[in-house]
Amino acid sequence: MKSMIKMVTFLCLILTFSSCNNKDENMAWAQNLKVSDVEKIEAVSMPSLENERYKDYDVSKFADIVEIVNNAKGNKIENSEEIAGGGITFYITTTDGERHTFTNDSNTYLVIDGVSYEASYDYLSKWGDYNFNRKAPDDFVY
């Protein structure tokens, strides 16, 4: 009986440890991003008119965007459905040189660095109007 209890306890510890190590790095990055970590934020709205597709944010707007990023929540999904609709992608370059993507896909999915999440419409629809005001630079990488 004691050996059975030890074995069950051991299995529980292994399962607990495994789930702790399976932490979602993308969501953790989003929820822990600080304004001081950000070097540059650009955004693209698609579909859109070519000269109303892009925005390069001034440092004074970083806090507003970081707040949106920090409020990210959702259930990770393996295969999101293709959606006909629009989307906004923030391209966030951090001070360590990493470039992250943070996308609102048609107020249905949140996509962080290529990983999709089912997120609430309430959260996604409040991203706001970002006044995309120009054509993306020729050297911009989507």
C-alpha cells in the first residue's frame, strides 16, 4: 500500500512538473512586456488602401499599446480557421533586438509570434482606431 501511495505521489509530481515546464512563452512575453522593453512599434492594417496601411508610433503611444499587449488572454489553438476580414498587426521591436508580432485577426483570434489564441471579442474589439496614415516603407518586412 505504501509503495502504491509513493508511486501515485511520484506520478503526480511528474505531471505537475511537466505542466509547469509547458508554459506558453508567447503569452508570458505579452503579459510581462514593459514600456522600457520597447524600442519601436509599427503597425499594419490589412486589407486597406495602400497609403492608409501603416503607422510608426511615437514613443508617447508605447504605453497605450503595451497595455493592450499586457491584457492578452486566450486559449491556445493549433489550427485557427481562415477568416475573410481585416486585421491589425503590431510589429514590436524590443531593446534586445527581437521583433515580435501581435495580431488581432478579425476580432476573432489573437496571434502572437505566429501562435494563435481564441480571444474574446470584447478584448479584441477594443483595440481602437489607430489612424493608419501612410504607405509602408519599401524596406518594411511583413
